Amino acid sequence: MKRNHKLRRSVSLLCLILILVWAAAGCSNNAGFAAPAGNTENGTEVSETPEQEQPAANEQEQAAVDDQNSDAEQAADSETADAKEISITDIGDVAIGQTENAEAGTGCTVFISRDGMAAGLDVRGGGPASRESELLDPLAAASSIHAIVLSGGSAYGLGTADGVMKYLEEKDIGYDTGVARVPLVVQSDLFDLSVGDGSVRPDAEMGYEAARIAMESPNYKDGNYGAGCGATVGKIAGMDTCMKTGIGSYALQIGDLKIGAVVAVNALGDIYDWRTGKKIAGLLTEDGKGFRDTLEYMAADTAVKDNKFTGNTTLGVVITNASFSKSQLCKIAGMTHDGYARSIRPVHTTADGDSIYAVSVGDLQADQDLVGSLSAVVMSEAIKRAVYSADSAYGFKSAKEFEKQ
């Protein structure tokens, strides 16, 4: 009987969703991509006014949407029902330092483990700029690394790791080759050359300073800092109608298990609240007062676009105190990309270099699938915080400013 009741409830909910989709399509003059209420705020319809100001078609429809949003929040809460929020800096042996050139609109964020940390990497974007990624191949000999660098400057910024290596060498941190200690430093960069002064990029000097800060006076904070200094989203129509984002973090603890994420959100696509489906940042209308939908904009012209590199790539690091091997961490990094997919649409395009590192900085025994699933949760929340912690800059409007309109 319980199974039949659940089946009837599921069928009823499905019918309600189909009715809402049909109603939304019927009320729109655009033949857009209708989506179930609760997954996107307005399907993919063009919004001429801020979405929070758009009324529902009628009270019944609004009630249905509210019920579905409530269900989404309950489902999200159930994933972390026994969890408590902690600081990203309270997870384990990893120190984070940030430097930026606020005038030029670029910077870097450095993660250092003095004793080394096992790490994995999963790259889903088609346009990455990276250094020493092969160290994290499960077939490579290295079992741990000493630092991760997230940086602006696109491929020009890859020299930032040189400064990190120099600092770590001075502190006698690295892999002992018998001749010298070689710090193992990996790096991924995002494209921010179109934000401030594109001729200024993170370099070895900036990397050295970020490494020094990480080890001597860690200064991580969310917002327009480090790799998030020049981050923006919603750039399919160019930079004139994009929005300012930044770097964000979120961490939680369940029993002794700790897991957290840091992410610099610099996507081609739009950003959604992973709990409710509400769009919170992305492609703006030409007057800057409302949202357009990136996928609908793309679908208006199906011709091949040769160059979408107006400034993209979302870079993330997930950190846990659970003990995993490099191959296991590669899988966890892959699972964490679900957090990107819940929050960014479209995601993993050829114009994005979307990458996620997963690192282990403890010896706690925990289930790999649990950690991978929770990694997606903390990543989605970190993306949301990267949006709401950012301030308007370089002529680009932040979500905080947008919602005050």
C-alpha cells in the first residue's frame, strides 16, 4: 500500500509539473525551452524586469511553485541534516593565501600543505589553462603534492607557480630527490583579461607573496579577492551585459568528517541557487534591469561560433580530512562537478576550462561515495556564496546591487 501511495503521489506531482510547463509555454510569446518549475526561475524566457518582481500567473500556480521550492529546500537540507557549518580554514593541514591587483582586476589563491596532500583532478571544460596536471593522473608516480594555485591571467598567469615554488624551496618544502627538494605545485587559471587591465597578469612575484601569506598569515576570504578578483559570469553576449562574481567557500562537519569547497566563479553561463532554482546572476538584458537566458540566447542562432573566449572558466578545490588515494580523489573531483551542474547553466562548454581539484589533508576513514556526494553539495553552496559575496566592480553589476533595483 505504501508503494502504491508513493507511486500515486509521484504521478500526481509529475502531472502538476507538466501542467505548469504547458501553462508557462502557453502564456509566453517566445518558444523558449520550458523547464519544470523549481529548476529554473523562469524557464529560459527572457525577463525584462528583475525576476523577483515578476508575479505568478495566478495564486494556484504560485502556491505550486512555492511547494516545489519548499520540497527542494527540504531535499537539500536532508543531505546535510546532521551537519554543522565550519570555516574552510578549519579542515586540516592546508593553508590558504590570496593576493590580487584590484586596479588591474586579477589575482591568485594558493593552497599549501607543508607535509604534502593527496590530490585528484577532474577537468570538464574544453578550454583549460593549467600546469603540472599530469602529476594528478592516477598512473603518475607522485602520491602527493605541496600546493595548488588558482589564478587569473589565463595562460599568461601560469608563471605564478614559479613564485610559489621559490617560496617553498626556501622553506625546505618539497619532494626529496636526493639532490634538492622539489615542491610539487599544480595550477589552473581562469580568463579575466577582459575585465580590468589585460596587460597585467599574476606572475611569480604575486605567487611568492600569496605563498608567504598562506604560510605566515593566512588571509582567505570570500569576495573580490585572489582568483576571484576579476571573475564575471553571463558573457555569451559580451562583457557589456555580464555580472560581477568572485571567489566563495563553504564547509561542513558531520561527526569527525570535515569537507569544504573553494570556487572562483567565472562562467560563460548563468548561475542559479541550487536549492530553489532561482537565477541569481548571469546574462543581463541590454538595459541591465533583468535577466536573459544564456541557452535561449545561444539557440537563437545555431551557426558555429569560432570564439566564445570573452572570459571564462570556473575553478574549484574541495578539501576533506578523510583519507583517500589519488585515484579515489579523482573520482571525488568528478562527483563534485555535479555541484557545478546544479548551479551553472550551461556548464562545461568548450569556452570554459572548468576544473576541480579534490585533496585529502587527514587520516579519517570515511565512505568515498558519501564524501563525493557531499562534495557536490558544498561546491554548490560555495558557488552561491561566490555570487553574493562579490561587490560591483569594473563597471559590472553584482547580484547584491542587482537585487536592490
